[in-house]
Amino acid sequence: MYGPPGSGKTTQARLLGIRLHLFLFDTGRFLEGVVYDPTRAKDPKIIAERKNFESGKLVTPSFVLKEVTRETKTVAKIGLGIVFSGSPRTMFEAKGLIPLLEKLYGKKNINVFEINVDEKESLKRNSKRLVCKVCESPLLTNFYPSKKPKHCPVCGGPFYKRSLDNPEVIKVRLKEYQERTRPIFDYLRKRGYTIHVVDGRPAPFEIFNKIYGGFKK
């Protein structure tokens, strides 16, 4: 699942993972956990990558590829399929990860989706985004009646606002997506993949029905 910040790619990845019994690999959350891992907090490499992460810039591709490759092999080894949210993020990562996925799962079992929203919508969604501290579900404010929500409708947990979700950082992330992630699509097309483009404006369940419908066919 690809898409700019706030496109809903992780929501769709989560829904698809539930329906098809796939391991959800949310690369952003995974890397957030790595750079804020208290057991590695004093590691100079982690400190440097944390600065990249907090600025909105992509974490160093070689570092990401190493971390994601190790986790991917672990998931494949136990026999689970994977739905990625926003990975691989750069050409360097793609050239390392895509051949690995083809080897582990077979090329015919790899599907690529891009969920599209414009920059204005991305800024709006991310600036308002609240995430549950417990289950990590984002609050869908367009479908939640409370003006001052206090409890997650999924598990009742408290909300927090991610450090990435401020307008200036979002603008950097949007630029990174356009300049460093979208070029991967040409690489994938050359390898024979179709990029399935999906409108990210409708309600999440409508988007999911369109994506999942493609698998049922």
C-alpha cells in the first residue's frame, strides 16, 4: 500500500490484513519503534536516524533496508503473508526488498496499490490526526461525532498526537514521497507490476471494498 501522508494506506493495509490474515507491516510505526527503542537510545546511529525521523525526512535507506529485511524474513519463516504500508520507500530499498519478496512469496503474489489524495487533503488530515496510545488506531474524525474526543472508539484508550503530524513536517514528508518514493513505480512497472491507483477521498470502507473486490475477482 502506497500513498502520501494521510492517504489512509495504513487503514487499508490493516483492513486487508484482517480479511486476508496477513501480517501488517506499518513501516512508519516500525521505524518509530526502532528509533525510540529505549534499549538503543544511546546508539549514535539510532540518534542520527531519530533526527531524520523527527524532521520528516526519510530514514537512511541502507538502515531501513537492513531492519525491514530482517523483520520480513522472520515473518515469512513462520508462514505468514505480509501487507506493507509505505514500503519500500526509496529506490535503494526497492532494489533490495522487491527481489527478496519475489523469492519468498513469488512474483504473482505481489500486488501494488497507490491511494491518492491531494496535498491540501493530506495536510488537513495529518494536522487533525489523533492516534490511540493503546491499539494505535487513528481516529476518523469525519465519522466521529465528538468535537473533543477523549477515548478511542476501538478500545477506549487515550489519544496522542504524533510528532510527525504538524504542518511543516508534513510538507517535508510530502516532498519526500513525491521525489523519493513515487519513482519506485517506474521500477516496479519495468519488473512487470501494475500499479493499482485508488481514489483516497471516499470513506475507508468504500475504498476497502474497491481494493478487496480486486482480490475476489
